[in-house]
Amino acid sequence: MSKPASEALAKVFSSINKQTKKGENFLDVCFGLPERGVGHRLTKKVWPSRSSYWTVTKVKFSENSGGRTTSLRGNAYGVLTWNGVTEMKERRVIDLLEKNWTTFPYTIPKKTEKPINNEEESTETTEQSSEQQQ
């Protein structure tokens, strides 16, 4: 690959990486789900302490506008449940393009958790099983 082409690719992937670090919009999340999100519950990451979410009933994707390739565009409709109270009417989902949507229920990752070291665990379980056999 030529140097200008590789530099152009690096620039594109850098831009995509920056966009995905911000989070996914409502349509990005729906696109990655079975049935394109229909029937699933989605919530904003700032809503996790409440029983608030959208139950998706319809999603319409459109072509990306302005040459953007990092976020999907379109419209989505659903039934809103806010603080445990469900509306009985389908509405258009608001704030579709905000970058803080996720599936419901959302649990906040704890920063104090340490990753599990599989080598230590496997050594401990091997030692325990050999002691039990004796």
C-alpha cells in the first residue's frame, strides 16, 4: 500500500475511533441488535438508577448524510417507560443522535474491580483438586 493511502486510512480510522469512544447513538445500538432493535429496551447511560427506558417498536434507517460513516441516521419509535410508569402510546424517540445509549438494564462498570487473572485461578484450582484426590 502506498504511503499516502496508508496515511489516509490511518486518518479515517483515527476519526472513527474518536467517534466510538464517545458512545453510540440510539440507531447505532439498534442496528447491532436482532430485529434491528424492535422489541428491545434501550436507555441512556445517565438513567440507570431509574426504571426508565424505551421499548423499541419501529426503526427506519436512512442514508448517512454529509458523507458521515460513523453514525447511522433515521427515526425510531417506541413506548416510553419513565420511573416505572409506562405510557400506552407509541411515540417518536427523542435525542436519537446523542452518544450515550445502551441496552436496558444498564449497570455502571465499577472502576475498583480488578480483572481476573486466569493463571492464578487455574493454579489454585489445580492445587485444590490435587489435594482432594490425595
